[in-house]
Amino acid sequence: MTTRADPALGKPSGTPAQALGAVLLQHPLLRPAAALTLLLVLDAMLLPGFFRLEIKDGHLYGALVDILNRAAPLMLAALGMTLVIATRGIDISVGAVVALSGAVAATLIGGTMVIHEGVPAYVANTPMGVALAAAIGVALLCGLWNGVLVAAIRLQPIVATLILMVAGRGLAQLITDGQIVTVYYQPYFFLGSGYLLGLPFSLYVVAALFTLTLLLVKKTALGLFIQAVGINPVAARLAGLRTATLIVLVYVFCSACAGMAGLLITSNIKSADANNAGLLLELDAILAVTLGGTSLAGGRFSLAGSMIGALIIQTLTYTIYSLGVPPEVNMVVKAIVVFVVCISQSSEFRQLLKKRTA
Amino acid sequence: MAQATPPVLEVTGIHKQFPGVRALCDAGLRLFPGEVHTLMGQNGAGKSTLIKVLTGVYQPDSGSVHLDGRPIRPRSTQEAQALGISTVYQEVNLCPNLSVAENIFIGRYPRRFAHRFGPVDWRAMRRQAAELLKRLQIDIDVSKQLAHYPLAIQQMVAIARALHTDAKVLILDEPTSSLDEAEVQTLFGVLRRLRAEGMAILFVTHFLEQTYAISDRITVMRNGEREGEYLCAELSRLALVNKMIGAVGDTAAVDTAAVDTAAVDTAATDVESSGAADTPARGGDVFLAARGIARKGVLRPIDLDLHRGELLGLAGLLGSGRTETARLLFGADKADSGSIEIRGRRVRLANPRDAIAQGIAYCSEDRKHEGAILPLSVRENIVLALQARLGIWRAMPMKRQQQLASDYVKWLGIKTASIETPVGSLSGGNQQKVLLARWLATEPGLMILDEPTRGIDVRAKQEIMDYVSALCRKGMSILFISSELPEVLRVSDRMVVMRDRSACGDYRRGELDETSVLQAIAGEGA
């Protein structure tokens, strides 16, 4: 894949068709999209009926829908992580924030059964709107904490967010009293497992947040500013950017995305598990961003790439489980695929390959 | 110092060529035991390259280095150190989180049982570290973290580390650039003691005062060549400055090497004649007035007035406080004291944003690290400062960005494949023009240009100076900083000379003459 693409780089050819081809080959999304396609083709061959979609009870069912639905929390986390990484930062507290926001929402809503005119009904302890706002509010505070540690106190991002990675899960356990809090409140389940117009509701959440972020990045100066700060913070400051504010904002946004992911997860499993909710989600999110072609060195970033990256990870998981590979092997297979994709993005490796083939 | 003793280090006929640049040409140096020898020269004169050859970082293309009469050719700093050439670099490259003793012995901890796999002998290490420092007459607790001590002490620790091996030659590459007055004196005390012990010390600095305070002998470099070797006592300051920058009339010698001499000559005459034509007394009311702005260890209090439409040149050697002044005026660094008035109103410049809001622009001397954002496109680089002032929400429409960028590309003659080309793939001169465009787009009242013509070709250099003059005629104030004295003399309406971190002379255009400026730079009363 890599060797074929390279000779075309930087040489726009004569005919329009060739020129278009060259542009496509240079497109940063080429590699992640090709990897995902490859994986899907593999699935189509290995798993009969992989692409089959059917409508049951007005809902769309099928492997593809399942993958999208399960990838939703990861896609949200990857969205926020992309912007953080673009500023040359990293946020490893994402999983903890997921647990925290889930714990807040689940504890506040809780739910008790009341018999109303002979019909049993579940009632939330706190109005759902308040509970959701509180969960997202806590996530925003987490982001503020991370952002201030990085931008004002100048801790290294990985150290700064490590604090919350440990403390956040602890706090979540305090909130849930160390128990798994089960939610008994129908409307809350809609978030993570409801359907709207035949598609899982979580997909609408992801689509909305993705579109919003894309607009924010493209239609305001945010995209330019984030790249400038990520590539050269000194020059960006001298050009008059509020670099510190920008960095705080980015961490706040990342935590908000994680908080939203936490709501989807707790709603989907109808309970908050402070110990396991979102466990290692940050690593998958970082992986999704990397697979999507955004460099950990900051600067140029691709939100769409990160979404594709998240889908690659989820498709891979789905494939492994569907093939009946023992779960213990799952991690190894994942590691191998990640290794291959990452190494194909390394320019050093490509040069090495070129030298060998030349 | 007697000529009878042979030099401990003798370097002759060193050539070093980098792609497109001749860094050293027949460079040489002699170091005698028991002397402090200062290496002086402008930026780009080849001092650092020569030192890197001595310390094994670079391999010379030709030439020889003799240590104690034996030819050597170090291939790495470790090898050079083993031979007896120790170096203390400009930036203190120690580990602030380790103890003083650990820093001195890093990579060669004393071991017990005299075996390299033996456990570390901490007590011996502390004792030896304390002894080494005592040799420098410094008595500190060596088990404390290095970061606990001020920069000057850290510098001494770096020297102690360099002395640990049996050093015959000690090279100090601008050791005083971040030290304050008292700290410099402490350092000099140490150097004098080492000199008395017979050490040959090579000292690289930009500060004339310090050169004369400590040196026995001076080697001046210019354009990669050895200009000459002088006994300190026999070389006046004026003569030294003259030798460093070349005679003022001799433009070709001052402009950077590897440049077509004919082109420079014509360029110089062109600008000179046009400069003479448009010298109506520019300068209306005061745009900016700085009173006693200072920053500890960086700049002594300085007063500065900048009039509307005035081109004020800031001359002086590197390290004289030119860039430091510019950074204070732009809010890039905070002043410890003093006040700044802009258009008659007192302002607070705590960060670049404040300064930009007041209509100040700053083209840094360090284009790559403090100016251009290399992977971003020409368009993105040009709109950045203006967009930063507009804020996140009031994004300029793409049409307007493209218009702005292509206007400046056309007007400044920026050579680029398109406005979407990454700035990193442009030549230095064109990158500089992009930065100029970035600031012009903000329509500043005062533009600070710090070495805007450094490292760019003659043509671009002249073009940039032409725009600068044109802007001035339109009423913009310009603070122009350059190491190239002829350039400053040519374009300035007024000139402030800086020396040793403070201003020492203020000349109006009529009074500008090379001799007095040179004398001011050198620090000799007229």
C-alpha cells in the first residue's frame, strides 16, 4: 500500500483524471480509510452475512449497525482526544472521567418503582435533565482541572492528566459507595440503547457532536489556532494568541466528550460500574487518533480520521469475537494490527522500505 | 604567557564546508598554558563551528589540530574530553533534579571495590565533588539538588565537571550570557585561579567589557577566517570592533560570506542614493516613550522615545541588549521596572497580546522558532496575527484570507508555488517576507524588526529594506535592529547604540558617523 502510493506524491500528472488520482493518493485519510476497507473486506469473506442489514420492529439490525453503536463512546472520546493531541498534549484521564460522569448520572437518577393507579412505574430520584447536566458539569470541571494543570502550572500533560486518571476513578467509587449502581428509569436508557428513525440514538449523539466540532474547527479560527499552538507555542504566543486559554479549552472539551461517552455507556448497560466503566478507553482513544493519521507531535489533525480510527478498533474487536478467537488472544491480535498500521505511517520505515526495494 | 613556552593547543588551516555555506576557511587558533584567550567575532563568523571542530562535534575538511605538539582528531566530545579538551556550553546542560555531586560525576560515578560494576560509592563521590568545588573556592552542600542553587553556581558546577578529567584546555562558550554582574565576577575569580594553575582557557563572549576584564589574548574571526591574533593590552576597543565588523565603508566585508560581491555593491549604492533622496526630517509626535524599563540580569534601565514615522536604528553587538529591549517593548518578557507610554497614554504590556492591541508588531530575530509556523501554509501564516486579534469567533472568511494573502504575496514579491504552500518549503528571505506580511496585515503603528535580514540573500535583503523605508514614509514607526552596522547607518533617521545591556548613545541622522558609532559600540569616549 505504502510503496505504491509514494511515487505519485508531489507529481501532479497530465490528465484531470490522473490529477484527481494524485490528489486522492495524497489525501491524509487514504491510509486509515484503506485500512478500514481492508478490514471490512476481510470480514465479508470470513463472516457470512456481515453486510446483511434487516429491519426488525422498525429498527435496523446488522453487524455494521452493531459496530457503529458500540463504537459510539470511543468515537466521542477520540473526538476530544484529537484536539488535545493537536495541541501537542495528551489526556489519559478520559476513562476516569467516563466513570465519574456515569457515576454521577446513575446515582442522581437511580430510580424507584412506584405503583401509580395500579400500574407500576419508575420515577427518577432527580429530574433527568438535572442529572445529565450535573454529570456533564462534573466532566467540565475535570477538564478545567486538567487544563489549568497543563496551561497554567505547566505540568507535562501526561503527568497532569495522570492525577485525574487515578483520582477520578476513586471519586467515582466514592460516589457509588463502591457498588455498581443500577438505574431503573426508562427514559435514561434511550440515550445508549434507544432507536430513532430506525437507527441507534447514540449514533445521532456522535453525529451531532462530530458535526458541531467540525463546524467549530472549520468555521471559526479555532482550527488554525489549535494547529499554531500545537506546532510552535512560542511563535503562536508572539503572534498574539491566548495560548493558555486555548489549551484549557481543549482539555475542557475533551473531558466533556468523555463525560458524554460516560452517559452513553451507563445508559447502555443500565448501571454505573465505577471500577470498569471506560477502563482503558483513553488508550483506545489515543490509538484511534493515531490510526486516523494525527501525529502525536501536534499540529495538523483530522477529526474524520479519528472517527475512522475508532471504527477500525471496534471492527477489529467485533471480528475477533465473531471469529471465535479466545478473548485472551484479542489483545495480541489488536496489538499486531496497530503495529502494522502505525509502522505504515512512519516515514522512517517507508524510507527504509524504499532503500530495500531500490 | 611568554612566547618561549609552546602553545598547548595549536589549530591551523581548518576548512569546513557545509552545503552552500563555507563555514571556516583557513581558520586557526593558538592557546598557551596559563592564559585566558577570548574568541571574538560577529554572528556567523565561525566561532561556534571552530569550537565544534575542537570538541569533536564536527570533522574538519582539512587542517590540523595539535595538542601538546601531537596531532589529534577527536571524533566525539567524549574523545576530546579524554584528550584533555573540556567544554562548558552556553546553556548549562546539567540535570537540575540531581544533586550537585551527581551532576559532577554523571556518567562516571566512583565505584566501590574499584570495579565498574561495584556499587556507587556515594561518600567518595560527595567528598571528591566538594574537593573539586573547593578548588574553585566554592563551598556548598554537594548533596543538595542542583536546581536549589542559582545559575552562577550551576555554571561553576558545569566547570567543575569539565575539570574533573585532567583537562589541559577549558573552553567556555558564552558562559556569562545569563549571569548578572556579581555572578560574572565570581566566574572570573574562578577563571583567574585556573589560569594561575596553568590552565589554557578559551573564552567565547560577545561582551567587550568582559573580554577586557579577563583576557590575555584575543583572536578575532570574521567570515570564517582568522582575522588576527592580538595581545589584549595592545588592542584598543575601537580597533577590536573595527576588526570584528570590518571597516564600515567596506560593505562587502560586512555582508555575509558566500555572497556575490558585485551584487552587494550595486545594492548598497542603490539604497544609499535613494536613502539620501528621502530624508526630509521625518518624525512627528512621540508614538512610544519608554522610561527606565529594565529586567534583572537582562537589561539595565533604558529610556527610549520613538516618533511617528521615524526609523530608529538600534545598534550594538550581540548581547548588548537590543533584542532584550525589543522583547520588553513587545511584552514578550515582562519588565521589572519602568513605564511605557503609547500615544501619550500609560500602558501595561504584560504579554504580546497587550502590545499588539496597542499597535505594536514584532518580527523576532529567530524566524524558525519564534516566527514562522513552518508546516502551516503561507496564507495561514499571514492571517495568524490579524486573526488572533479578531479572536476565535470572528473568523475571517476564506475569500478574505486568500485575498489578503495573495495581495501580500504580490506586493512583497513572495516567491511561492501557491498561498497554500507550507511556509517551511520557502527560502529564508521569502519566509521573512511572509512574517512581514503577517504583521503588516495588523496595520501596526510601530513595527519592531529584529535582524530582519539575517541569513537571507542580498536581493531579498534589499527588497525588505526598501519596504521598510516605504512604510516609514507612510507614518509607521520602525525600530530596526541589525548587527550589520552599515545597514543600520544607511536607513536610520536616528540611532541608539547599546553596549553591555544598556543604552550608551543617541544620534540623529546628521550626527551619524561611523567613527563615533564604532567608538560608542566599543565603549571608548569620543
